[in-house]
Amino acid sequence: MPKLSDVITALEEVYPPQWAESWDAVGLVCGDPGAEVGRVLFAVDPVQAVVDEAVEWGADLVVTHHPLYLRGTTSVAATTFKGRVVHTLITNGIALHVAHTNADHADPGVSDALAEAVGLKIAGPLVPDPTDPLGRRGTGRIGLLEPPLTLSAFAAQVAAGLPATAAGVRVSGDPDRLIGRVAVCGGSGDSFFADVRAAGVDAYVTADLRHHPASEATEAAPVALVDAAHWATEWPWLGLAERALRAVSDQHGWAVETKVSQRVTDPWTAHAPMSFTA
């Protein structure tokens, strides 16, 4: 079996830490670099339910998209929920590694997986990374819907392509409008509305759209909005990351077992329908 340090090196070749935003906290959170790794679990959130799953399955490493301590801490005492996560990991000899905005910017990355999940053919990044001479890395993606669909049909396709959550999928726009060119951004994407307008797309698929930015965006340009749960828009990346590690494992003959967590860790757990007429 490979050492943890070998697996981390492989992951960081695919998702280099230098691609992460300056405010981000990526890389190895806990774990002994010299420990052997036989099983790797991929998940979006480093929460207790995921760590408990890792313990039950006998994982040696958990790879998550979201950081555990994004803003740092002065204590990992088990008296806090994050501290309990750390204690559970260390007590059971499980390492934790994070690939966050470095995975967002990668080619392929989080938004590539989202675009594929909702049936788009990728044309390029929404916000290109100026350090990439090939112009393929960057934030978000532009995708083509072939053949075009009405907004209502496309929204249904998005809902079918993503894992189900209580929140479902919200839509803004004329349901009969034809959608052919689409911007996507896994996770929170309301800071990229100017880039979306500049891209000349018919629709934008993302998550966590707030009232005022969404309202202003719909007034500024006739771009349809398709708003899914944050967790759901990033979950497709787990399979992409798993395949990347499997490829390296096969190349080196590591025989590492991998698994994508199916546990829904979206914080919203129920939805109460209301009578509504547009």
C-alpha cells in the first residue's frame, strides 16, 4: 500500500495548492505522512456523519471539498463539533485532506463535473485563469446545450442530473425561453454575475443565490437563473476526483480502494410546498 505522503502528492499534482485562493485552507489537515493508505473516502463536507462513515468503512483517508477550519482555530478540543471531528479522525488513524478552490480552478474541476452532470458540452472557463497559457483553467464553465431546450425542460434536466436535496431547484425566467448557451459555477456563484452577462449566455446554473444579487441580475440582463443546493452542485466533483486517484493508483499498482460518500450533508433537511402562481 502507498504511504499517505504518496497519495497526497498524487492529489496535489491534480489539484495543486497554489491554484487555491489566498483566503482558502487546502491540503492535509491531519494524518501521519508515513501511514499506509488502503481506503480513501471522498465527500463534500468534513462533518461528523462523513467521519463516522469513514470509521465504519475502515477508511485511512478522507478527501473533502470543503475545509474543516477555513478561518483557523486555537483549539481542537472535543468539546466543539469540529474538535470532535478531529478527535474521531486521529483516534481512528484517519487522515483528512482538502481540495477546495484549487479543485474549483482545475481542468477538469468542480464546474466541469457540474456541467457534465446537467448535460452540457463544455466550451471553456467562465473566468479564465490568466496563468494558464492554454486558457482552460479558471472559475466556472461555459457549456452548450445540444439541442437547445426550453428553460422549464432544462431546469428539469438539472434537477434530474444532480443528487436530490430538500431545497430542490429554483428557477428565474420565462419557462418557454430556449436555452442553448449556459454558464455554470459549482457552489456559491452570485459574485460572477458580471462575467455571466459578458459571456452572453442564456442561463446560469449555480447555488446560494441571494435575493438582492439575483433580483439585480435579472433586471440587468435577460439571463435565466437555475439555483440548486450548494452541496448538490459540488457533489458531482467527487466522482471526478475519485477517478483521478484511481488512475494514479492503477499506474503505480497501489490497489487503493476508493468510495464516494452518498450521504446528503446539505444542511436543509425538509421542504414545505406553498401554493404559488407565477
